[in-house]
Amino acid sequence: MKKPSTPALSRRTVFAGAGAVGALAAAAAVVPAAREATVAAAPADKPEQAGGYRLSEHVKQYYASARH
């Protein structure tokens, strides 16, 4: 009977490969989310038309109550 020409994989090699695949999968999952976050964080050209921030009376009351 002949021995196989390729050596058997050791546990260390299998776990190292699995760890590398897991790290790549995690990185691939984070990259699209990071792109979406930068696009979402980009300010609008004209905040008045985009429903920008308005300092109304109830907002002023909230800030006053939050300070105390």
C-alpha cells in the first residue's frame, strides 16, 4: 500500500485557517457598513430644504431641563 503524497493536516493548521477565514468574513461584513455610515453622515447641501434642525420652544425647554 502506498502512502498519500500530501501530508495530513494538523489541528493547528486547520484552526489557523478557520481563524483567518473568520477574520476575513468579519472584515467583509464591516466594510459595507462603514461605507453606508460615511454616506449617511454626509451633510445635505441645503439643510432648509432637507428639513434641517430648528430650535423651537419645546427643544429649548428640553435643553433647559437636561442641564439641571
